[in-house]
Amino acid sequence: MRVKAKPERSATSSSNDAPVPLSTLLSQALVAFTIEFDNEFEHQTPHVTTASLKKSLSSGEIRGFGPWLSSMVMFSNFMQYVPEAGITVSELQRRARAEPALAGMERWGYVFVKPDPHDSRPKPPLRDWIVSPKVKGRMAQQVWPKLFDVIESRWRARFGDVNIDKLRESLRAMVSQFDIELPEYLPVLGYGLIAQVPHIPRPGMHVSEESAGSLRLPTLLSRVLLAFTIDFERDSELSLAICANILRVVSDQGTPVRDLPRLSGVSKEAIKIALGFLEKRGFMVVESQPSSGQSKLNRPKASGTKMVRLTTNGVEARAAYRPALGLIEKQWCSRFGEEATRNLRESLESLVGDGRAQASPLFHGLEPYPEGWRASVAKPETLPHYPMVLHRGGYPDGS
């Protein structure tokens, strides 16, 4: 029997219901934009996926392919900073304000990562190596930038110019007050699924509202969400990604491991990483629940359902998660202004709903192309409550 997590209430429901956390609203809007963007990139660009490679090998026809398919983060925090002439690893990191996914992007066919041929040192450090685009990487660079306007135009047609302008204005009002440099997209999550952000302070300096207004919509969403994440993780033993996507959906009675991807909206691979960390740190246990059935040989079935159960520490962490989000939002009302924070919440609520497939307007744009890889997997019932950006390609649901 499957255990169903109690669903989140809609942020627009009765006043007696707790509103959807601001971090969840930001996350689900960003995830939806990214998935729609990635679907379009896949549709327009020659690429390789596991499925297409298997099909090609089975047919015996090996054609010229593009690079291995990856998500928007690999352009936003990497490829847009790689000129044809190349760039040093250290300069790439400085411009991107995030740790570059060098191994993956080289392995997937986007870039070369080599020592500088003009460097006479026998073993120059990696920071001085040169990153330059491959032919396939340059092909992708020509497609990616155009898609931001394509998807935002769809959102304007779907949600209305007034709503999108209000969202942009509320995000811009906050970003213009940030005093640290943040990347254009959420960074790939580090150990413990923590958001690793190189702190590049700008004492006494802020992004002007005019400059902030020229930023792409997912960049505005990412930077505001990342600022919220930094505030949360500063005082939390667990990452926001783990609290929002794992602890939140585990019931007091325990939850089958197989149900976690469905309940959270994130991939099995991301769930596995999170469970391993939580078990190691003593926040939960994963145990087999013996099956009550019998095999055809009239013997008890050897395997049962794997269940996730929270320990005392896990229950305490889950209980602290939601109040911490509310406290940060209250602090933001003082820090950024009550009107700006309220406008941000209201504009996001009109887009997100409660984030579930049955009720969220965001799902109207998430139907994949028939040939896309998402068309061959189960449709999600909910969007993640926090993007699971992993080294697997940067997909916001950890795919």
C-alpha cells in the first residue's frame, strides 16, 4: 500500500491555510521555465542522449551528432563565458561566479580543457588551463541565447504582460539591493546538496535597477532564490534542497522509497544522493518492510518494500524547516520592503498555484515534444520544491 504525503495547500486558498513558502514559489517558477527552455533546446539542436545513442547503435547507423544534451545551467554558468579564442579556468570561474563543470562539459563534447600552449611550465595548475569551445559547443552557443526570449514570450502570452511585468519588477527590486555577486543560475549542488556560492563581495555597491531590469527572467528568479537559500543554509544543518524535497514528504509512519520521486518531483538519482547523506548523518533510516505475500513455492517473499523513516533528529529538522522559511520571508519584508516582498509573492502565486499538475498553470507549458526524452518518462505530478541541480547535466529535477 502506498503512503501518500499530505499535499501542500494552495497559497491562494483560505486564510486559515498556511501559504506556500516563498522559496517554493520561486523554485517552481524557475524549474518550469527551465524545463520548457530545455525542451525547446532539445527540439532545435542536434544532440545525443542515452536513448538516441542506443537507437543509433542498434540500427547500425552512426550519424554526426551534436553534444550530449544538457540543461540551461550549463549555458548560464559556463558556455556563455567561453569565447572561441578560449578562456582560462580561473577567469571562467570569476566571470561565472560558480564552479565550472569542467569534466562534464569536456566529456559531453562542448569544450576542450587543455594546458595553455604558450605556458612553458612543465605542470601548470588547472586554474591556468584554457577552456575553448568545440565545434559542437559552438553550435549549442548559437541556439541557447535565443531561447530566453522565446520562452518569456510564451509566458507573456500565457500569463499576460501585466503579470510578467509585475514579477520582473518585484524581482528587480530585490536583486538591485544585493551586495554580493551571484551567478546567473543556481550552482550545481555540492556535498550534502548545499548551494556552493563563491562569495564575491561588492561592499557599498549594488546592481542598478536599470541593470537588474535587463537580466533574463530565470536569472532574476535564480538570484533571488539563491539569496533566500544562503539565508536558510546559514543557520541550518541541512540544505534547503534536502529539507524541501525529502524531509517534507516523509510521513510520521514512514514512506516507501519508491514513492519519493512521485511525491517530490525529483529524480530517483537525486533521491538516492539525498538519502545516503541523511542516513550517514543520522536524520533517517532506510529499512526493508517484510512482504506479507508468498512466492509461488509457498515460501515467504524474500524482499519487501524499502521504507524511509525519520529519526528523532529528522523529525526535529522537518519541524524546523517551515518556520525557518516563514522567518526569512518576514526578515525580507524588513530588508527589502514589505511591498516588494508582497508583490513578489502575489506575482508568483498567480503563476504557480500550488505546484501540482492538476492545479498549477505552470504545467500548461511543460508538455514535451513527442521526440523529446521527457515524453518517454512518467509525467510529474508536482514540481520540485527546490531545484535539484546536479552534475548529471544540470536538470532542475535532478534527471
